[in-house]
Amino acid sequence: MIGLIFGPPGSGKGTQAAHVEREFKLSHLSTGDILRAEVARGSDIGKEAERIMRAGDLVPDDLIIRIVQSILRDPNVSSDVLLDGFPRTLEQAKALDEMLAQEGHKVDFVIAFKVPEDVLIERLLHRAEVEGRPDDTREAIRERMHEYRNLTEMVLDHYRKGVKVHEIDGVGEIEEIFERIRKALLPAERGR
Ligand code: B4P
């Protein structure tokens, strides 16, 4: 089973993905976490990604597609996967669809969060105080929102054409939001 967790920055993707991973036994694959780990290691990929992420821009499609492809092709990685933060552009979505089709798979479901922008900004600025993530500055947040509206939102329309998209209200307590996701995913889980 292949699921996508989708939404603007600060909508709760990483937060809820951890719960979905546990409850539905999917392996959580976050491209943001992978890139941050590369930055921490000081690898070539990390060096290329660091400046781009800090500014709130998207890293190049070919780079992120190669990373995801190598993970999905790894025989040690479960075929039940929850992708978090990927795909973020139409080009990435088409590449993912092709990768999966080659193995006879497809995206089975999408969880898409709806959260007003003022709530998103408040959450990210709060995270900046607590965790000090370098892309949680006001300027980078503004750029990330802009990238989301211009490049990422349309990915949802692409999947709406053929995949079950669960639109989830992402405002409220973390447990409460997870309960909305759980209820939405249960029918698909029963058919697994
Ligand atoms: P991500 O790591 O995906 O960053 P994000 O969009 O902020 O999501 P994240 O999962 O961290 O936050 P969440 O919403 O859970 O990407 C970072 C950067 O990597 C991108 O800007 C880009 O440069 C690069 N990148 C990644 N994937 C890429 C791709 N495919 N192509 C190109 N570039 C890519 O949570 C945010 C905060 O809200 C947390 O502090 C959390 O505690 C809080 N929160 C969550 N739910 C809450 C709730 N219900 N109530 C209150 N607070 C809540």
C-alpha cells in the first residue's frame, strides 16, 4: 500500500505521519527528514540542499526523485509506504507514478490537510522558538507558502483524478486530528 500525506508547511504532515505509521504499519518516508539528515552529515547532497532549504525553496526535482527512487527500489524497504513531503511538484508526481507503475503499483490514498495560513505561520514560528529549524524564519516561511501555492497545490488536482483523496481538517489537538485520519483510512485498511 502506498499513501501520501500532503499539505502546506506546518499543516502537521510529519506530526501525523508518525501516528499513521504506527497504527497502519506503513513505513514513513519524509523527504524533508532525509534532506536534513544529509545536511547534518555534510554530504554532497546535503551541501547542495542546505542553502536552498534555508531560503524556503524546493530542491531540484531530479535530486529528490533520485533519492526517492533509490529508497523505493531498495529490497529492504517495505512495500507499504507513507510518503511525507513527496511529491511536491507535478514533475515529481509523474516520476512517482512511473516508478510505481514499473512495479505494478500505484498511489492508493492521499491524506490532504486543510489549515488556514495564520495557524500555519503561528505553528512554524512556535517551532522556531522550540527547535530552531533554520527554515522556520519569517522570510523562509513566506517563501515556503509561496512555493506550496505555486508548485505543490496542483499535485493534489493530479491525484484527485484517480486516487481517493481524504481531505482532513488539520486544526485542533493532534490526537483529535489523528482520529479523523483513522476514520478516513479504516475502509482502505479493511480491504488490505
Ligand atoms: P518538510 O520537512 O516536509 O517541512 P514542512 O512542510 O514544514 O513539514 P513538517 O513535517 O516538518 O511539519 P509539520 O507540518 O508536521 O520540508 C522541509 C524542506 O525540505 C522544504 O521546504 C524543501 O526545501 C525541502 N523538501 C522536502 N521535500 C521536498 C521535495 N519533495 N521536493 C523539493 N524539496 C523538498 O509540523 C509543523 C509544526 O506544527 C511542528 O512544530 C508541529 O509540532 C506543529 N503541529 C503539528 N500539528 C499541530 C497541531 N494539531 N496543533 C499545534 N501544532 C501542531
